Amino acid sequence: MAKCVLVTGAAKRIGAAIVRGLHGAGYRVIVHYRGSVQAAVSLKDELNQLRPQSVELLQADLTQIEHFAELAGRAIARFGRIDGLINNAAAFYPTPLESVSEAQWDELIGGNLKAPYFLSLALTRELEQRGGSIINITDIHGLRPLRGFSVYSIAKAGLNAMTLALARDLAPSVRVNAVAPGAILWPEAPMTEAERARILAKVALQRTGTPEDIAETVLFLLNSRYITGHIISVDGGRSLYS
């Protein structure tokens, strides 16, 4: 029976690429989404045409952690098992120091750190039974903070720390790793060509990556039976620069 992976925030962008990559490698996939109903349904229909009954949907608001035990049960019920959890869902927007609010703090820390932590805990017993894997999608700015995005950077730094902490606490039954993307997709908010050029000037390969680069790294970690507690930067060499 094919293994099953739950991917959060998976209806669009990098999440959808991860789903397609896992599906192409033979996994069954649960696509979590919050509000992107049309994109989620379209992705499910696309992949189920290739392999019937191989993709299911799971709608949930990951800020409501009091419902995570019930959410974990719903996820397991989709295919009767969970072998992997990809914590991809995230919130991203600037928080200038002069105007940052407690509500912004709660949303960014909640979406990027609190939710992955408590969802991982809710699925721990199932993953232990399966010898499973958790992969967190972090960000290079969890190591080198992005100016003007202090709360987001702090949240991703916490997700990096969570990766290492859970790798120790859940060993030897569950492997826990992370992928830290660099310049993969430009933000949905408009950017000038000058802004993009400034970013690429600090990328050794002088180009953006693709969502498929992240998906390939996730698949590598999912299939690697002797790797845990690692954060792999997929950044085209951005980490080489200060």
C-alpha cells in the first residue's frame, strides 16, 4: 500500500509543487488548504486523473490549535495512515518596527511556528507507528533576518530551532528535517525590477530557483532513512554572502 503524506498550505505555489513531486514519486497525498478552495479542488482533480483515489483534501484553519487532535484524526481517516508531514503553510508580510502590532505577532508566530509545532505533536503517535518523517519548510531569513520583516524572520528562526528540538525528542522513531528556500518565487505583492536585481546580486547562481527545486529536496529528505536534524538551504548560493 502506497505511503501517505500530509502537506499543509498545499493548494498553490511551493505547496502545490511539493504535492505534485510526491505524487509523481508514488505517494498518496493529502492536500491541506484554508481558503484556496478552487485551487485545491483543481489540484486534486488533476492528480486523481493520473492515479485515481491518490489525493484527498483537508480544509482547516491552522490557527485553531484546540482542534488539532480532531484535525489529526480527520487527516489519518483520509487514507488510514500518515507516513509524513510537510509543514509548508505560512504567513508572510512586512512588520515595520514603528507599526508592528500584537495581532501581527500572533498571526505570524502562530502560522509559521505554533501551528507546525502543535500539528506535529498531534500526529506524533501515528508517525511513530509508521517510522515517519516531518519536514518543515523554513526560510533562509530564519538565519539571516530580512529587513522590515522582523516578526516573520523570528518565526522562521523558531521553526529552525523546532526542527532540531523535535529531531532529538522524536528520535529514533521519527526523522525531522527542514528545507530553507531562498529566492524561489517572487512575492505576490508587486516588486520593481531594481528590487529583484538587488536580490539576485547576492545569489551565486544569479537566478531564482523553482518550486520544483524545493519539491525535489523534500522528496530526498522523505526518502532518506538516515538523515535527521538537518536544515538544507536551497538558495542558489545566497548563504555564501553576508
